[in-house]
Amino acid sequence: MPRVTARPATSASARANRRLARLVVALLVSTAGLLCAGGFGLWRAARDGEALARGAAERALFAAARALPSRFADPAALPADPLDPARFELRDGALVAPPAVRPWPLSPLDPDLDLAPPLLELLDEAARAAEPEPLLDRAQAMAQRLAVRQQIAVRNAAAWQAERAGDADRRDLHLAALLELLPPLAAASAAPPFAPLDAPPAAPYASDFAGALLLAALHAPSAPLLAEPEAALASLEPAARGALLARLAERSPPAEPSPAQPSPPAPSPVAGTLHAKWRDAAARVARRESVAALLAPHLPRLAQRRTPLLEPLGDGWLLYQPELGERDALEANDASGVGHGALLTLAELFPSARRDGDGHGAGGSGDGDSGGWRLDDPELAPGGPVRLVAAEPLPAAALPLAPGLGVVALPLPPPGLLASTGVLATLLAAFGAALAATLLLVVRAVRRDAAATAARSRFLTSVTHELKTPLASIRLLSELLVERRADAAKQHEYHRLLAGESERLSALIENVLDVGALEREERALAIELQPLAPLLRDVVKRVAPLLERDGLAVALSLPSEEPAASAAERLPLRVPLDRGAFSQIVINLLDNARKYAAGGGRVEVALAARPGGGATVRVRDHGPGIAAADRASLFEPFVRGAAQADGATPGLGLGLHLARTLARRHGGELECVAPSDGGAGACFELTLPNGAASGGGGGEREGRDGGGG
């Protein structure tokens, strides 16, 4: 037989693979170089763009730092309304209120502020009497000879007594007299032009003044006393002011009357209007008093101030602009103590500023918001938008404008996708990873191709050897029989050997052809319900001569030949299978035992029913066995155990792979397990899917004979 060699084809294929690999690597290296060059160019462009943007931001920052201080000396920075409660005025180092809201002069007209004891007794008795009018008339007669202050107290008590008694005529009479006694606003001209806001009101006079205000609001809303609510409320202490507003709210009509809580007996629409008006006036007065309280510790310092000032104070920012006369401008160490100022939020100080990032107005607190406020006013930020930051301490990059207030450059605008160094680094890393992965895949593909080429070479060599061995035996035995060089006994033995070698050759060829057909899914199985015991007995009988020739005896164990616990287990097993495929599985398992366990002496084949249905076929030899680490990989194509890696035992490495593939096509499984008795050797266990135990014997249906498929 001519020698078959695949070396030239293998060498040509290997050379082609090497050329392809070199070409792919060259392309990958070239592409990587181009990407690196392009990335470096983009990085340079991004760096130059960032440098230009950084320079523009710094120029805008210094331009804003030069322009913003002029805002502190600009009168337009103060509230335009002189009555704004946040605004204040200094005269001679003292706070004064605008003339329109100057407090009502409550200075008494009599140095004796207390009522005479007889008058107090009369008023107290009138408050408890069922008919107080005579007593009040006596008190008024006594008050006519007293000071105006005491007359006001008596008239106020009489008016409120009539109000409680429901005598409207008597109440209006006393109220008219009371309003005439109260000094009108014009009488304030005798007071200093700028009355200090922190001057305490005359407390004994204030209670009668508050009573007169409430009665006038309820029953004489057109009285001159009510024309300037801020001036009137400024004369009262906070407690009296709150009580007055509460009583007005009681006499106001409810917004939505509730059936469960009826309205007051006599709601007054006029009182409701006055309550809303005076409530706003009281809020402004309270705000002005709060500003005065915050400024009180700083008045001496402000009086000496000769330059504009901006600094945090409370929840806002103190802005003060001194008024310097000609003498003040000449004297370096003198100041007039005159100026204007306001306690503002940053939103009021910089109306054009907005919260950076969300478009809202600037915050009012000086608590150091880390976000800051974007300022893009051309007059205050002539170089471009900047960011105001209120923080203590200021960030290192901020230029200070005032204590706790600075300006920083806006962050650089986000560059384009390819101009960002971070994105470029990410892209380059991604490209590098892709290149490395591609190179790895190419190397693996080349290695797999080389391994496949080597496997094909080994396969061709093994197939050549495997084909030559049975063919040589068949040729030798045939020549002996043709030449009649054997007696009758030998002839029978030679015929048995010829049949076994033919079975071996047929199985070899079928294995090679079936592996390709199964991988291409071209082989169809004719699965029918088959009696398993006769089929297994027939396959073992056909292969037994080859095993016996190599010194192996076959021991077949079938369920019907063993003692069983029940009659069902002694019945012939029927399972759905393809006869030819099943025969091929068993032949491959027996041939595997013949090759690797020839010195074991015995091969055991056992058939057993599974508890849940189906059947199990075990093929056990007593050879050297299989290492546990090799049991899973034995079923891969062209893979043999580590003990046969040197190729001393001939074989293709396809028999077990084909056997497991056919078993799984049946829905079963083929595994290599450890022998149950713990002895030496290998054990293969074939499990077949659920079948049925048929009743009765002798009715077995013969399927197609094995071997082919």
C-alpha cells in the first residue's frame, strides 16, 4: 500500500497562515500608529484651545475686579425708595428715619405721668359699676383741671367703656374728644428734624395711644390719626403693636366663614382693610427696627468712615456710602458722620446676577454658597461673565472684593468631544484595548488554525495507521483461506477473525463519516421503541471475537438473567432509540476497552432499568483506568487521555466523542465515572431516556440492524 503523507499541504497551509498573521499584525500596528498620531494632534489642539480660554477667563476676572468696587460707591446700589425699611440714614453718627415715617411724638405735656389717686379710684370703680356713666362724668370733670395727658387717659377709658356697653353715641362723643386731644402729626414740627429710631417711646402714653388707634380704626377710619400708619405704629412697643394688629384681625371679616366656627358678631370691612394695610406697615416697621438693632454696634465705626463699605452683616450685606463735605475731603482724619446705607441681599446688590447653573436669582445669604452667582453685566463685568462667590474663607482662585465676597473666573466651556483631553484619553484607551483584543483574537485564531492543521495531520496519520491494521489482517487471513493453508478448525477461527476485523474496519469508517455528518446535522436518527436486551446481546456477540483475540473476555449481564425484586424488572426493557446509533455507541465503548485495557482480562457489560424509567448501560474494564482530571475532556474530538499523549496506543480520538454525541441526540447522556467497587479500570455509563417495560415475552419487534446508521 503506498504511503500517505500530508506534509507538503500542511507546510503550505502553515506558511499561508504565517503570512496572513504577519499582514494582520502589520495592519494593526499601522492603524495604531495613525490613531496615536491623530490623537496627539487632537490633544495639542485641545491644549492650545484650553490655554486660550484660560487666558480669556483671567482677563475677564481682573476686569471685573477693577469694575465691581465702583458699584459700592454708586448711589444706584441703594434702594431707590427712601421709605424702604432696608435703607437707613446717618446724621451726626445717629440713625434717623425719613420724615414720612418719623415716630409719633409721644412726649408727655405734663412731667407727672401718673394719674392722681382719686382719679384712678373713680376709673377703677367705673370699670366695675353696672352704670358707669355718672362715675365717668365725675372723672372727666376732675380731668378738666388736670394736664392734657390725664384728660386723654380719662377720655380713652370712657370711650372703651361705652364700646363695651354698646352705646355708640356715647362712644363716638368720647372718641371725637379723644382725637382732638391727641396731638396731630403737624405738632411733630417741634421735634428734632431727625428723631432717632432707637429713642424709647413714652410707655405710659403708649397704651392710651394704642387704644385711640384701635377705636379710630373701628369707628373713625378717616381720622387724621390713621393717615400715616407707619408713623403711628413706630411709636408703639412691639407687644402693643402686636396686640393692636390682633384686635384688628378679630374685627375683620373672615376670608371663608366656617359653619363650625361662626364669624364675629359684627365684622367690619373697614377694619379688614386697615388690618391688611397696617399689617404691611407693621412688617416694615419691624424690619426697620431689626436693621437698627443690627447697626447699633457699628454706628461709631460707620460715623468715622470716609470710603464706601461692603461687608456681611446678619443674613445680608451692609452697604454704606458716606457723604463727605469739602472740609471732610481736605481733612484726612475727619468725617462728617453723615451717610446713607442699606442692609441688602446679594440679589438686591447685584440684580443682574443669577444663580450659576440654574438661572435663578442670586441668593440673599452670605453663608458661602459654593455654587456662586453668574454675573454678566457689561458694566460690572466688562471682560466677560464671571462668578461671584460668597464664602469665608474665599477660594484660593478668588479675587477679594469685600470680606467674604470675591470673584472667580467661570469654568472653561466644555470643549468638543474630540477636543477634550479626558475624552481623548478614553478613546485612545478604548482603541488600544480594541487593538490588543483584535491582536489577541488573531493570535488565537492563528493558534487554533495551527492546532487544527496539526490535528488534521495527526488525524490523517492515525487514520492511515488504523486503516492499515485491519486491512492487513483481512488480507493475511484471506490469503491463508484462499491458499488453503489452514485446517477445518483454523478456517472457522479465521472466518471469525475476518468478521471481527471487518466490523472493526466498518466501525472506524462509520466513526469518521458520522462525526462530519453530525456536525453538519446531516444524519437523521430513526428512533423507535426497541427491546434493549436482544439488541445489546447482538452487538456484544459481533465484537466479542476481537476482544477475545486481544485477551479480553466479555461478561454480559441482562435484567432477565439476574434475580430481581419485582416481576416488572425481569420483563424485556423497551426504550426509544435508533438501532444503528445504539450499536455504534456500544461498539465504540467496547473498542475503547480493547485498545486501552487489553491486559485487564475481562470487560463487563451490564444493562439495568432506571428507577424513574429508561435504562442504563455500563461498560467496565479492568485496565489502567482514567485519571479523574481527564474524564471530562475525553469526549472532546481528537482528545485522548494524558497516558496516551505519546501516541503509543493507536486511535483517532473520535470514538468517545461520537458516542456521547449520539447519546445526547437520543436525549440521554454518556459519562466516564469511577468504578462502583472502587477497583482499577474505567467505567462508562450510558443513560437512555424514559421507556416502558412491556408485558409478555417473545413479542419483540426487530428494528434495523446495527453498525450503520
